Amino acid sequence: MSKILITGGTGNLGKALVKILDKNNISYTIASRKNKSGASNVAVMDLVHNKGIEKAVADKDIIFHLATDMKKDTEATRNLLQAMQPEANVHLVYISIVGIDEVPFAYYQQKLASEEEIKRSGIPYTILRATQFHEFIDDIFSKLLKYPIGLLPKKIIAQPIQIEKVAEELYQLSLKQPENKTDEIGGSEAYTFEEMAKEWMLQKRKKRLVINLPIFGALGRAFHGGKLTTEHKQKDGLTWKKWLESDKRK
């Protein structure tokens, strides 16, 4: 039986992956900065400050690297890679983002640099680039449309995906031999932020005056030109409307 480590196991994607592993009666260890509960399947480590990593990764066969840091993602990934032995029989499965090589956004550049670190490491890997989760876009709208008048970059084109589908794809990829490749996965439909905001307000029963917040330059061209989308659609996942209808957080 494979020995599995999950970084970012307490985040939304990590929790979705854990549910799949539990359903299949697969044991795992969650990497976390703290272990307040004293659970036996938690390895205390800190990727950014490079603490406890070697012990956590020792003897692992599969490592799901789902943890991220807006400012130090590359540094954290580098610390993880350095703690792993290149000759070890391990499969590193890394979650990334569709469009990071075409969107001039600082965090995306961090993720792209992390991908390059993985490719140079000599460690067998699979990278999965996903489009934005439904929850992520919902959080954006909740903040930008909190008040009666909201500013929203209406022309951004996104392809929201069900987080459970991404977790399932990560799991399926981990069952295969690592081919040192990058795959993509996206939602079933692409929409503008304007279209999604209208449906969001309808489902949330909110009335807002939404004013367009323009994004200029190369970043705007990338956001408006569909660089956050992919042809690799997860066709059986929930659409934006269906996800909103099923969202228990309303």
C-alpha cells in the first residue's frame, strides 16, 4: 500500500481529496504547521520556514503538493523538493493553475516558477493545472458585491470547476506511473464575470448596481482573452448555475 503525504490537506481541495481517500480506505498523512488535535496521521512541518520537511516526506510513495503561499510559493516548493531524494521511488503530484504561463500576475509567476523547480528536480512528477474553483469566484463576488454598489471586472472570462472533480483527477493521476507531464482540467462552461455575477445575484437574492472595473495592459488582455480557460473540460461537473443552486453556504 502506498504511503501518502498531503501538503495543504486542511484546505478546501485537500479536504475534497481526503474524502476520496477515505472512501477508498486509503491511509494518508496530512502535513500541517500545527497538530492541535494530536492526530496520529498529521506530520508537523513548515514549508516556508523549512522545518520538519525531511521527516514528513521520508519513505513516502506519493506526495500531493496542494499547499500554496501567495508570496513564497516557489520558496516553499523548493524546500519540499530539497527534502526529497531525487532517486527515491516517489510520485509528486502538484496542483497548479491554467494560464500561469500567459497571465502576467505575480502569484501566477510564483506558481510557474514552482513548476520549473519541479521539472528541474529530477523527481518523478505530474502537474495538474486547474481553472478557478466555484468557491473561489463565489468569494470574489461576496467581497466585491458586498454593498449596494459594487466594482467588478466584468470582462474577465473564467471557467469555474467543481473542486471535487479536481480532487478526483488528482487521485486518478496518482494511481498512474509518473510521466513527468502537465495536464489541464477546467469546468464545463466558460463565462464572463458579468454573466456569472448576474446569476450569483439571482441565486443569492441580492440587488446590486455593478460598475465595470477595467483592467488595462497585458493583464487585462490575458484576463479578457480567455487565458484562464482550457479546452480540457470536465463535462460532467456542476455548471456555475447548478453549483450556486446546490451551495449550502447561502
